[in-house]
Amino acid sequence: MFRGLSAFPLTPTTEEGIDERAFSALVSRLAAAGVDSIGALGSTGGYAYLTREQRARVARLAVEAAGGVPVMAGIGALRTSQVLAVAEDAQKAGVSAVLLAPMTYQSLTDDEVFGLYESVARELSVPLCVYDNPRTTHVHFTDELHGRIAELPNVAAVKIPPVPDDPAAARQRVAALRALLPDTVSIGVSGDWTAATGLNAGCDAWYSVIGGLFPATALALTRAAQAGDTAGVTARSERLEPLWEFIRQYGGLRVMSAAASQLGLATEPNLPLPLRGLPSDARRRLVTVLENLGLGTSA
């Protein structure tokens, strides 16, 4: 399940709770589209803003709506004991894998990060994907730390931050990390605007924000990469540059929140406070971008 397109849907949330019907519908759309896996409770899924009970419920809903498509659930939390509890809930819900980012308030040393993964990995009965997301967590992995963690039991994948824009530098980046990982551990790229470069550089998977709402578009790019059509991958990504610009400026969560509302797949508000949606002027511009890309009414 750590190959191809892993689509990360929004978890529509208000101060009253989760819109379970909307969330289940989003997951069902992804399964129907044929994505390779579904990443519930990722950053786009707002995991950090939900209670343990809400996260357990979302994991169950995702598995039920996925119709057999593998579901990976985010289990990050501030304390190791909390991570273990959320991981237990996710496994009881029937997820096929878990995704762990080291959340923190105090800066973590490499040994503390390793200790977190060591404690969690040995308690798992499903594979674990290491979530390297310094922009959000402010935890910076060295390649050596990745190598140490990858030797732990149940570690099966690494979700890396955006690769360099230069194709040669991207290939060098992926190759340098792969040299330190066991053959059993896959490498997946995040940062949608660099997905094409990352896939062309040899990444095994794309952990995709837009895939959670526009699966057909993300699948077309992913399948082109799997077919070795590097020029086609690049061309598809370049066409999406107006959308990438929005995501770079406002973040994937806010952009997908607005897009889901525009498509009638979620009501507003759908983000937990203090998060707010796009400013009105940006929202209008996003609608135009989606329409110009043919994404205004379909996936």
C-alpha cells in the first residue's frame, strides 16, 4: 500500500463536531476513483485538532467507507502515551497502516525522536509510515535518523517533505536517502507542487493533498509516473501550477476546505477554530482557477 497514490481527504469539522456524512462521502469517492490508499487523519485531515474519541471515530468511518481500499491513519500526539493510545484505537478500527509525525512543543533531540518511534513501533501490529513534515512539526530529520528509525520493526515507509525543484537535485536527494534505508522501506513524496519531480526522481508514492478531493487528476499524474512517462508527468504538473500556487501560499488544508465547499462536498464552516478558511478574495480566485482547470464540478 506504500506505492502509487495515497489520497488524504479533509475531515470536515465544526465546533459541534465532525460532519460524519460528509467525511464518509469523501472517502467513498476516493475508493470509487481507484486510489491506491487513503490517508485519514493526516495534516489535511486535521488530526491535531481532534480528541482521541473523534480520531477513533474517524478511523472507523474511513475503514467502513473505503470498501477494501487500504486506510492509513495519522496517530501523532504530543506524548508517547497518547500516541500509543491513538494507535491502539486505529488498529481496533481496522486500519491497514499508521502514519506518525513527531508532534512537540519543546524541541526534540534526535534520540527523543528515535525513542518515540521505538516505543510505538514495537507495539504495532500494522506497518508504520514515518511522517517527516518539518514545516508543520518543526522537527527536522537527518538522513541518519531516518536510517536508524527504518531499522525498527514495522517501519515500512517514509513520507518525505518536498524535494528540490531541480530534477537532478531531486534524484540525488532521493538516492541519498534510499541508500540508508532497507529495501523494504518505501519513499513517498509530499508537497503536491513537487510531486511530479519526486515521482520522476524515483519516489515510490505520492502522499497527496489534492488527491483527497480530485483523485482522477492525481491518479492520472501518478499513473503516468508509474508508466515511466516523465515528460507527461511534468506536463500534467505544470498545468496545475495555478493550484500549486494557492497551496504554497495558503496551505493545502485551507485550499481543500474551500474547494470541498465549492464542489458541494462539505458545508461551511468545515475547519476547527481558530482555523479559518480562505479570505473572500482568495476564495473567488480559487473558484476561477478550479473552473479553468476543469475541476470546478468534478474530480
